[in-house]
Amino acid sequence: SSREMYSQMLSALEDMDDAGCPGPLQPEMDVFITATDIQGLELPMQLADMAVVEKLHKSVFHLTFAASENDFVPAMNPFLAFAGRATSSFPAAFEPMRLEDSHEVPDAAKFFPAYISAGADYSRRAFGDGGYLNNKPFNHALHEIPHRQSDLPVRRLLMYIEPTPERASGNSTEAPPSAIRNSIEALITLHQYETIREDLREALDRNRLIGRVREITSMVDRDVETWRRAGNTAVPRLDGASYGRRTLADEIHARGPGYAGYHRLKVRAVTDDLADIMGADPSSVEAWRTRTYSEENSSQSESQFLLNFDLGYRQRRVRFLIAKLDEMNVATELRRELNQIARSLADLNLVVKRLKVDTGQIDSAAAVIREAFQRVTIPASSRLEQCLAGHPLKQAFDHYEDYDLVTFPIFYETQVGEAEPVEVFRVSPLDARSLIDELSPSERRRKLAGTALFDFGAFVKREWRENDMLWGRLDGAERIVSSVLPPESPDAARLIRAAHLAILRERFGAQ
């Protein structure tokens, strides 16, 4: 029963709220729930000579838990149940889910921005399993990494869960499928089975790209210093009002012709960011910008446009200062200050993306966004000035543009975001081997019961569900400990055993 499935999910969420909790286990969290719009959302796409309409079926619901926003309050339980119910709409098991068939959801529109822009009714759309088209979407996690800040230097780990990984069986060619099996594979199975290879390749390619970018940019500090020692005068940092009056000709005269490409790239990147925030067509935002700001007019210069809307530059500058501070290898109050500023800018990025602006009136929409930016960026800049006063980093802050002029075009072109590699680990019954090694030729036992009946076995017996959840905790703990510790650590076995005993005592009581 599809309705009963939704009711059970909602009841479980409400029971979790009633059980009470001492508080959140982490300061922030993002959850991406994929679903498939069966009908598809018709969206225009501009080709060389005309606009055509293409359908978008992939949907993702982005839920946030942070200081500035919390989508996990009790009032949101109906939407959480709807999203969970939609993404579990496996063919032939559960029918697709419509939002209007759930309980009332406050502010549900924020999860459907594309539908709002297209003027489509999202509440009556039928959403099926996200696995139809996007079965293993951890690319969303990769894209969130640049928005994360830590009070200490960190390693970035991406862990993905594979409850029933494919077992290697060689590449020997099998007999052709029968007509019935071919139909089942084409209509159901192949749509659901999607290897994670492409997402893994994206993460690994990103790491290699970061290595190249680091190699290219590692000598920027030395190059800038060499340029200064040759008798070149560094351009002093200007206050906001003075910078806002700078034309591109002024900047080229002060910094050389190479600055022109950097300036124009920033202007166009910020224009694209502004269009993304508004949910507007980039070409219409660009047309508005060219009408409103000019390279030559000092009274309404493109420098003023950057001053008003370039949040990315401010975020890059803070990340640069944090990296410089980490190179000094000292834990100071300054790093916490810089991290708080970085968080305020990251939160601002999320807040403005959820502003309700009229994309038909770009002037007024831009004014709303500019005011939201200024309420945060102006105090953030003042705070930076104060906490860097008298510190060696102040010079790096004052002359950051010399560095950004070289690095931003590289980072923009490569789109790597934060210049930290991501270590990827899998969590599966095959990878956690300390209790039962399913890869051993002599091992006949298998951990999971829910893999029976085409992976629907957990619906059959409560004991099977409890068994599989317990194994998930045990294997997850082992893989987390193994990934956090250095390879071949002598402490691994002891800590894994301690984690296993703690889980078993919690489940069965002290024995």
C-alpha cells in the first residue's frame, strides 16, 4: 500500500521527535534526496538560431541543517516522508508520490525552484524513484565541499555506502538473454542498475586536477616577490568608495594589460552567479549589467558592480588567508575568527539563493540581493581589518589581488572549488572483514538477509531488518575507523573491537 508506506514513514519521523534527543551530533548537514518527475518539466534551451523545449526528469531535494537554516524541524516531517516515499517508488512495488497526497508542508516551494520559474504546479507532479536516472548521486556531496569550513586543518573524506556490491565474476561472455529477460532488463533492471564508476572517476579526476593546480600555483608567492624586487610598485588596496570609481583603464594603467582579462572574467563570472541566485536567464542578467555598469564610466563602473555582488572574491580571499595561516602551523584565535567570517559568507550564499525575487524585474531583484550582501560583507570586511591589524597576514590581505589575478583564471577554468583532494572510501559488507570475511573462499556465511527476493527481503521479516541494520552499524564503524587512521595503523584492530563492543552492548545490553 503506497499510502500506508507514506503513513509509516511519517509516523517513524514523529516517533523520533517524541523520543527526545540531547542535541545535534554535528553542526551542519546537507541531505540530497533524488527523485524522478515522471511527466518531466518542460524547460526552454537556447540553440544557435532558436529556442527549443526539452524535458527535465531528474529532481533533487536539497535539505539543510545549519545555524542559519534547519529543514529537520517537526513541521518538516511531512516533506521528509514525501521525499523518502517518492525516492522509494520502485517500479512494480510502489506507485509514484505526489506532494498534494501528503500532509501540508510549510514553504515547500523552496524545494522546487525550477517549477516556480517555469510556472508549473509541482504539488500534483508524480515523483518516482531517483534511481531511475540518478541512482548514486554523491556528486552533490563533492559540490558542497567548497562551502565547508573547519576550525582546524582537515582531511576531506567521501564515504559511500554500497549495501550489495557486485561480486567480481570475470569478463567471460554469457549466453544471450531470452526475449522475456531482455524485456525485463530493458524496462526495469538496467534503469535501476548504475555502476558508481562515473562518479568515482569524477572524484579521482578532481584530485588529479587539484594536484596540477597546486603545482602551477605553488610558485605564485615567489613570482610576486620577484616582481616586486625588480622595482615594480605594488598597487595599494583601496577603500570601497575609491575602488568603486576605478575604471578598467585605471586598473590597466596601474597593473598592466594582463589585468583586463582577469577583470572581465570576474565580471562575467559574477554575472552568472547573480543569474543563478535569481533563477533568471543569464543573457537577461548580462543585458541588465551592460545597461547599468560600464568599463569606462567611473560613476557606475564595473568595479562598483564587483563591489556590490562579488561574493566569490571575498570567499576566496578568506580561504587564502586560512591556508596561509595553516602554513605557519600555529593554532590561534585568528583562525577561529577567519573561520567564522568564512562561515558567515557561506551562509550568505545559501540565504540569498532562497530569496524570493521577481526575475521579471531584474533591477529590483538585484537591489534586494545587493542589500542582503552588504548587510554581511561590509561587517565581514571591517572584522577582517580589525583581526589582521599588526599580524604578518595583513600584507597578504592587502595584496591578495596580485595572487588572485594568477590563480582565479586557473581555478575558474578547472572548477575545482576548494583546493583540497578528497579521499574516497567504500562501506560495504565486502570491505569490512574483521568479523566475517565474505571474500574468503572458505566463508559460506552472508551478513545480510534483506538481499533475498530481489533485495526486498527486509520487507518480509522484522528480524531480517534488525539483522541488516546491526550489520550496517558494525561494518560502518569498522570502515570509518580504518579510513580515519593511517594505513597499517597498529591501533586499528583495538579501536575497531572497542567500537564493535560498544554497538553490541547498546543493542543487546551489557554482557
